[in-house]
Amino acid sequence: MNKFHMTLAAVVLLSACASVDSVRDAPENKGEVRIFDENYERMVSIVATTLPLLELENIDRQSSGPRTTVFLATHGATLASWGEVVRVIVTETDVAKTSVRVYWRSMFRNGVITSAPNWPEEVFTDVEEELR
């Protein structure tokens, strides 16, 4: 393989990667959502507690509006995956209900076989356990 082909292969591989920026900047309606019968403040606290328990790292928490909090985190490479970027958006839907939306992408998503966790299910399950 000559230098041109190696460079082209690297560009194609890198363009298939999800980045923290691409997940953060994805439309807010992307991902799976669940509505919980819980107030906004408690749900933000539960999500903040849950994400580190799922071994997510580099957790960044930002407000995205008056009653919306966005969590952005990464999960490093393991034997089963090349790593993922996970976004969780917590939004108050009314005084006693809050939506939690989980969107994620593998760091190497195209053409690479991985068995990454089902991040929406992981987050929702742990949130439900904390609510009990």
C-alpha cells in the first residue's frame, strides 16, 4: 500500500468516528426517551449519580435551557467495544414529570464489529433502580 492509499484509508476511518462534538451537537430529538414520574431536580441528581456507576468518564454537565440539563460522557475501549460517546438530556415536561433522552455513538461505528452496551437501556435501568 503506498502513502496515498494509507492516507486515504486513515481519512475514511477517521470520518467514520463519532466525536464528543458530533454527539453533543446532534439534534436534541435524537436518541431514545423515557418519561419518569419524578421532578426535574431529583432526576438531574439521579442521572448525575448514575452515570459514573455505569463507568462513564469525562462527564460534562451543562444547562441547555431553563429546565434542561445535558450530560456528555465517554466510555473507554474494552474487550467488547472501541469506546462510545454518550449524551443524556434531562428535561422537565411538567411539575412532576421529567424526560430522559439518551443518544450515543460508537467511536468507530462504520465497518467495525463491536458489542457496545445498549446505553439507553443501561441508563434507564439504573435510573429506575435509583427511583425505587
